[in-house]
Amino acid sequence: MKYVLVTGGVVSGLGKGVTASSIGLLLKACGLRVTAIKIDPYLNTDAGTMSPFEHGEVFVLDDGGEVDLDLGNYERFMDIKLTRDNNITTGKIYQSVIEKERRGDYLGKTVQVVPHITDAIQEWIERVAHIPVDGKPGSADVCVIELGGTIGDIESMPFIQALGQFSYKVGAGNFCLVHVSLVPVLNCVGEQKTKPTQHSVRGLRGQGLAPHILACRSTMVLDEAAKGKLSQFCLIPGENIITLYDVPNIWHIPLLLRDQKAHEAIFKVLNLNCVIKEPRLDEWTNRAEACDLLHEPVRIALVGKYTELSDAYLSVLKALVHASVDCRKKLFVDWIPASNLEDATAKENPDAYKAAWKLLKGAEGILVPGGFGDRGVQGKILAVKYARENRIPFLGICLGMQIAVVEFARSVLGVKDATSTEFDLNTKSPYVIFMPEGSKTHMGGTMRLGSRRTYFQTKECKSAKLYGCRSFIDERHRHRYEVNPDFVSRLENAGLSFTGKDETGQRMEIAELPNHPYFVGVQFHPEFKSRPGKPSPLFLGFIAAACGQLDVVLQRCSNVDSNGLLKVPPIKTYQKKSSLKPSYRPPEYVLESVKGLNF
């Protein structure tokens, strides 16, 4: 087994996750089997109880693992299926060591960070690295490990120590360290400054790890003088210093690595020159270049609770992008805080209220994503009502589906007090209820999580057609509330069709309005399985409906893969090639635009 460790220096948010994902994709394109591990130094056992404002979205895996959003990047770029153990946290490591101590496994010895915690980290990495994640038997050839945080963080020290020991344990030819660092350009002098990276590498060496490759984040290509300084002071060959400069979208990052021969540098460190192949990235290249040429817009209103931070809905944004590219449209997302649509805001902040409604009414599609809590619920209900009454394409995910059911009960059935017990525990009209098997005392890991099967009740509905008229699908879930089965017949008699249910027939999974251009709510999270070139069927239908292409998409949706994902023909190569020349644009692949292309 070969290991590639990706660390970060100077500041956080440089794009280590995208870099690690791109390295994995590049190695996979060279014919190697690749897996990935993300190390998060926080004390939480997993990301399940963390606020999206704190750490971005919680990404859910097939096995129900609630993990860091970077694992979503790994899955999307490398097209693999990871497990909960592919995300290591300080909490998990300490919990496993304490459990061993309580069982007496350490035979009375004093349990310490070194060697017990550091040994546990190494054992975990070795064990998980051999778990196949690409659907084939046997372990992968290379494991890409990303260490979260920044070198120098006190939380990372046990992991740095463990990884230093691990590099010696596996041997020099089996371990490659890629250090992602910042090379800023000061506007006052216009010069690339290498000193921050020099200090970062010095700190890394002081903790027992020596980088083999430098990946430098900058607004422009590194000039020869800057590269020479880094090579001299960081003791790294010039050919192993790579520039990750600003590009129009993050799909260009693997191409930057390829063009600068990053794979050859990694193969040289890992003694893999005997199996080196030129990476096959033709389809990926065509897709990245085609994205740059899109100009016809499709405008989507995203009505949510956490709209101040785009990473809170990262997988939703990626799924929208995948579908938009397939429809040859340039995606524009209008972020609308749900509470700004409410009457209370009209009194307190009329400007915000008018702006929110202007964006909603100007959208070609309205999406209400998942969430928790009652803040902004009334605004979401108003957004759903507007989409339903004005025949605007609508997609509701998890809470978004539940909101759609509540709105339908209030507006169509006339049940003015219809709501969810999440918002009113004592309501007399509980159209959404707490699931019987859920825990009301513990939050972490107690929801209905992971891949669950949904059975279509008819193949004549839009959702079934989008999935290729299959009998069932497997999608990932994360919820503790569900549509009350006692009211289902009443809702269906009034025109709301529950076209997808679980194996018992008592849990509603998909809701549709048959006489609406596109009105779909799902209890699961289809965004987690969307991939570049394989857009989620429901997102594809949503975007297609928003730009008038739904009939065309439905005609070709019989061509699906074994996972129920649409097989999209390779994007045609355009005669005009996009320019990858250096620019002074903001780092768009790190700080994603909230008004333009949300890559």
C-alpha cells in the first residue's frame, strides 16, 4: 500500500480537500485504484451534531456515517463510496483508546498520548486503507490522506506525531507528503511572497515530517524567482513545486496537476515509475472546458436557514452544477434567507423583505433544502406556496418535502393549523411527526441515516421516469421526522401523490403534484450521490424543468447505471478552448461565488 499525505500551512481554507480529491482523481486516471481518508482533529466523534455555520454541511455516507464535507469531494471526484471509518476524528481515536483501557487491554500500563494514541491512529489508517471503496475486491493501490487544520494547530499534534512515525514504519518509498501552502501577492509591491510557506515548511520539519511536493496556492503562476527561493529554503526540487493558481472552476485543478506533472513527481517518490501511465482525463477536460463556455443562464432560488455560508449546502450546489452542465446552462443561485420572506421581516426590515421576494419571483426554479429547527419555517411555506400556485419548478429535500406537505394541508385541505411536531409538540394537526424509533434524549447518530430503499408506487410519475422506470432506488437519508401516515389518504385524495414509499409502505419517501410542471419533494438527500457527468436524476429533472428541457430529459432517462444514476453522454468537445492563463481573480475554487457559477 502506498500513502499520499496532504497537509496545509499558513492559513485554513486553502483547498486541501479539493487538492486531495484532485490527486486521487489524477492517480486513478493513471490506472491506479485509490481510496481516501480525512483526519479531523476536533474532539467531536463525528460531524453529526455540528452546526452548518460551524463546519459546513454534514455529508452522509451509505453506511450512515455523518462525516466532514471533504469526503463528499472525494466521492464526487474519484467516484467512490467511502465508509464512516474513512473519517478519523480525535473523538473517535480517544474513544477507542478509552474503551480498550476500560476493558483492560493495556494490562495495567499508564495510557498516554505516545504511544497509545499515536499507535491507535496508525492502526486505524492501516486498517481503513485496505477497505475497498470502488466496488472491486481487494485493497486499493494508493491511499490519499488529508490532515485537516493547519500545521501548528495544537489539536493536530498527536496526528503529526503519529504520521511521522507512520512514514518511517511504511518506508520511504511508500509515503509521499504534499504540503499545500499560501504564496500571497501583496498589492502594494506586486511581488509573490514565499516567507509564509518557508515558515510553514520549517514548522512541519520541526515536527518530524518533510514534504516531498509543494502545492502553492496563489492568484497567479509562481515566477521562477519565487520557485527558486522555495526550492532553496524548503529543500524541495523545483520540479516538485506546483502552482495551484486561480481557475474558473475547480474541475480545472486536476488538469493543473496533470499539466505540471504532479503524478510523475508522486510516482517518483513512491517508486511507481515502473507502472506510470499518462492520465486519461479527456472526458474530464471536455467537461471543465465546456463549463467555461456556458452562457445561457438558469436562475435557482435556494430558500434556506443557513444561506450565509454556502458550504452549508455544498452538496446541493454541486448537484445543481452537475445538472446545469448537463443541460448546457450557466447556473446562478440566489440565496434567500427563509425568514426574510415572512411578514415579520416586512415590518422589521422592509428592504430585506422586498429583496427576498424579488429574487424568489425572478427565479426559474425554487429549491428548499434540508434543515432543522423552526426558524424561517413560515418563509419556506410561503416559498413552497408560491412555487405551487405559480407553477414554478420546485424541489424539496428532507425538511423541504415536509414543508411542502404542511403547505398543501394548510392551503388545499384548509387545515390552517397543520404543522410538524418539530415546531409544535402539542399541535392538533400533526402532519409531520417524530419517528417512533428515534431517540429524544441523544442527538448524535440517532437519526434515520444512510442508504435506504424507496419503492415506486407507479412508474408513470416524473420521479420514476427520471430514475429510468426502476422499481426501487437506494438513496441516503438523514432525518428524525416523517410524514404522518394517518393523514396520507386525505392528502392523496386532494391531489398530492406519494409516489415513493419505504418497504413497509408506511413511510413516505417521495411526494409529487402530477398536474404541476415539476413539483417534487423527497425525504432522502439525492445530492449526496450526484457526480460530475452523472447528475442526480431529481436534480437533473429540476434544472431541466426550470429551463424548459424536461420532456427531452425524460425521453433519455431510460439509460441508467446500476446505482440508479443517469449515464450522461460525454460532453462534446468545443472548438474554442478555454484559457488557463494566470489571472488576478479571487480564489474562486476556495471562496465560491454566491451569485455566479457555484463550483
